[in-house]
Amino acid sequence: MSSAMVEEPPSPAKLALIRRFLIANGTQSDIDTGNFLQRFALPGSPLSMVAADASGDITFRQSWDLPLKALMAAYDKHRHTWQDEYETHVNWEFEEEELSLIVAFLESAVGQHFLEGRWRMGAYVGSNTEDLVEQVLADAEAVLREGVAHRPAQ
């Protein structure tokens, strides 16, 4: 199925549906908190390195807190852009009638179960395949090392 490619601005009723959609599927929480950016503030990230350089000797806790606080302060000034981008895309993607059906599903008990089950599936499969991921990475490293060892010198 392709997108509806709606170009005109949403009606007030459709905008309300768009906002309910973002809440129901968890996107609004991500927009409100900016948590999708947190990986850029993890210890060892470039932001944490800058925090360590700027602050001198910092604790492990500070290596997480300082870059995260700076990142969220910077994000807060631009949060509205993410809000607008998501709202614009959802408007473009779905006709109002289709969005109404999707929102009704997501807000229902079955829809909430679907969202929770989808999250749990990803979490469980991720946990159950951690060793396999390590093996795949090790195999990929071996392929690279083998390729580098047999590559003619330039």
C-alpha cells in the first residue's frame, strides 16, 4: 500500500487524529523527551568526550549526566521541528478516514496489546540472540581480516 500523499494542511479534526496517533504509538513520548537522541550522549560518545575534556576529571555518572543534560537543552530549542515533521508526515501518509481507523485500533485494548507485544518481541529476540550477534560480528571480522590478508599490496 502506498502513501496517500496528502499535500494540503490537515483539518482541525485530522490534526487531532494525528496527535492521538502520535500518542497511541509512542512517538509523542519520544518527541517530548528527545530520548531518540540519547545514544549520542552515551559514555564514550563524542559528546561525553567533550564533557570530559571541558570538565576535567569526571565520575562515570557525570560522563552520562553532563552530555545528556547538554543534549536535551540543545534539543529543547528544536523540539517543535520534530513535532512539525511528524505531524506533516502523518498528514501526508494517511487520509483522514484511514487514520481514524488506525487510531481506533491503536487506542483499543487489542491495539495496545499489539504495540506492547511488538515491543516485547523485539526485546526478547534481541536478548535471545545476543550471543548470535557476537558470533556474526566475529565472523564478519574474520572475513575482513581474511580479505585484508589476501589483498594484493598497492
